Amino acid sequence: MAQENGFAEYKNLKIKQDEIDKYLKNGIDFIDDAKLEALLVAHHDTSAVRVREIIAKSLTIATLSHEETATLMAVTDPDLIAEMEVAAGQIKKKVYDNRIVTFAPLYLSNDCVNNCAYCGLRHENKAVDRSRLSLDQVKAEVESLAGVTGHKRLIVVYGEHPDSDIDYMVDTIKAIYDVKVPVGKNFGQIRRVNVNAAPLSVADLKKLNTAGLGTFQVFQETYHHATYSKVHPANTIKGNYQWRLYAMHRAMEAGIDDVGIGALFGLYNWRFEVLGLLSHAIELESVLGIGPHTISFPRMEPAESTPFASNSPWLVSDAEFRKAITVIRLAVPYTGMILTARECAEMRTSLLPLGITQTDASSKIGVGAYAESPRGTDQHVEKQQFTLGDTRSLDDVVYELATLGYITSFCTAGYRCGRTGQCIMDLLRSGQEGKFCKLNAVLTFREWLDDFASPKTKEIGEKILAMEIAQVKEKNPKVYDAFFKNYEETRLGARDLYF
Ligand code: SF4
């Protein structure tokens, strides 16, 4: 009981009502449930003419309206759906070319004061083995990720708990950046740390920003107010819908302009969640001038002692999930789209052409799991938030991507060169971001192939590199000489050269 009282006090300390109220319009937030529900039952003109008109707008990298997005979701003609899927792939190619950025999740703590009905880490789930990594343990995890697997980019995840407060977050991020693992003539290192955490106050976000983070992610889980209240008990911090909804407004106010939004598909009608994500993107664009850097769309997976996760009436079928991803790609064409290892390998492969830009690999979501078994793919369900569907190694994923014509990018240059926020949005919308990113994708792929790839992955990777270098020469001749100089230096052992 003493602990529960402590948590109530923690909740009061954490939520700053004035940091919600300032963004509300007449006391109301920007998710209008009635309007979104009405759009889902309205009659939409799904004729080929209308659908192609909407697709054409997407192809100009313009954000769609709610009505246009609802129309696309209402399409049932398989031929038109196929056209939408092709367009989704074209948009991705136009904005991000054939690059897939890769990363690994790193869970630093799994104790949580909240009680989300769908989550294996909810406070009242006694089946979970709780822990929080010490700074030495963080170092060991990073040595495995950066020194054995070759990751350059992490998404760090924290439970919401006084033991993993802002000071712990800043200390652990700094500890991650400090790790340098000897690899070949040089060293392996994490160069970009993205953060997935609970909503923070502006003051805490400013502190977080000093640690040098990449993207700050907070997923709303469900945008549907009533469902949100049902699965997030009111006596918990997470029970406050609006504290979460305005997390990105506060992040931008604190100077963090790369933000990632997301919804957990399976809590409510997937069509509503797509409109919710769109509403969030439009709100950020219109109020703060910068849309989301990434959108995530995790699908609910089974979790230890968590029957809700398997029994929700709104579980999303594979076909529905495919359509949701296609429509998100068309509706918010400039944004990065993250498909994680929650999905099985076959599903991930089949969804990639719909406009996916980022994916994780060799993922382990048990706290401390990377150091326990650096090369193994074993999981620790008793320490995890949910069950992973794809436990393939990074090498296997890179190999498959190469067979499909994708180059795996380990690029982390953007935020280190100041290409974030408005700057990156402008580059993405105008199709210019690729000018830098292709060069950096080639350089970092060269590094990874030489330092970490298996012989078969290296063999196919060389073919991808030859093709990419030829493209740089043809399409970007002005920078080719400077680029090729960096490429040669990288081939000879230099590391972390970027544009
Ligand atoms: Fe805690 Fe997040 Fe799980 Fe909710 S979803 S119980 S906030 S870890």
C-alpha cells in the first residue's frame, strides 16, 4: 500500500496540467472522436477516378485530408488496392530511395507504475522478472550490440517508474555514447540513440535533449478516448490521455524536433487509429510546423500472463494490417515508417514494399538479454513486454534485404549535421534528402560489410554497393569525387565519415 501511495504522489508530480491546458482549444484536444467515427461510416466515392486523384496527390508528397484518407480505407476493389500499394512503394522510393535504416531496441528497465491491460510489463503482472540495468550493465549491452552485431543506432526503452527517471535516462544515454568497442583497425560505437519513453515535462525534455538523442517517440497506443480510458486505469499516470497526446508538443517546445508517433493496432478499430495518426501528424504540422519524423504501427502481440493481448475484439488481420500500412504511407507521404520485429519474418518481408523505411533486427527485448547471449537469438519471455515474431540475426536481415534490392543503411549523420526538424522535412518533401542519405548509406554499409558481415552477406552486399556507387556517379556527379574519396578511405579502414 505504501508503494501505491508513493505512485499516486509520483503521478501528481509528473503530470503538469498547465503543460496540457496551454495546447487545448476551448478545453478540447485535437482528436474529435465523433468526426472520425462519422468519416468511417460515411459513403465515400471510391470510384477509380476519385481514388486515382487521391493517389496522385500523395505522389506529390502532400499530406492527405481526413476525407481522402477515409476514402482510401473504404476501397474494396482488389485492383484499386493493388494500385494503392504500388503507389505506396513509389512514394517511398521517391522520398527514401531503396534504403532501409536498421536499428535495435534496447530495454533498459522493465519496472513500470502503470497498468496497461495489454502489456506484459504492467505493474500488477507478477509473472514478470523486474530489473533496471546499472551503467556497467548498459555498457555490456552496448558492447554486444556495437561490437558483435554491428548496430550503430538504438531505440532505448524505459518503463515509467521513479527508478528510471530523467536522470537515469540521461546517464544511460551518455553511457551508451561513451562505449567504444575495438573492431578491426577501428572501433564499433552507437552513433544515434532514439528514445521511446513515457511522456515527460518540458523541463525533463530539455534535460533529455542535452544527452544528444535522435528521435523522441511516444505512442498514443489508441487515439479513441473511450478505449484509452478502458485499457489505461484512471489512477495511473498513463490514464491521462491528454498528458500523452501532447507529449510531442512539449518535446518540440523543449527543442527536440525529431519526434515519432505511433498507435498500437488491436486496441480499437484500425481505421480509427489511422485517422488518429493522421490527425496527430496534421496537428504537429499546423501548430508546430513540423510533422512526425516517424510513424510506428505496432500490432498487438501476446504477452506473458496478459490475456487481453490475445483476446481483444479489435485484433487486426494480416490483410487489414497491410491496408493500414498502405494508407498511412499514402496519407503522410514524407514520414519515416517503422516496421518492427513484432511481426514474423514472412510478414515483414511482404510488407516492406508498402513504403517501410526502418526496421529492427537481431532484436531482444528482455532487459540485459544482449550481453547474456551476444550471438544467440534466445528470448526471455519472463522479462519482456510482449513476444517477438522475428528473431533473425542482423546478418540474416541484411542478406535478405540485399536479395530484394535494398541497401541497409546504418547512417546516423542527419541529426549530427543538423538535418533534423524543419530542415529534414523540407528535404524529404522535395525529394532531396536522398542526396545525402544515399552517400551515407553506402559508406556505412561498406563499414558494416567489412566489420561484421558473414561471407554470403558480404558477397551479395558488394553487388548492392557496386550498383549504388554507379548511381551516385550518374545522378550526383558533382559530389562523386568527394564521395568516392571517403568511400576509398572507408574501405581502407577509416570509420564514421559522412556527408
Ligand atoms: Fe508500462 Fe508502457 Fe507497459 Fe503501459 S505499456 S504498463 S506504460 S511499459
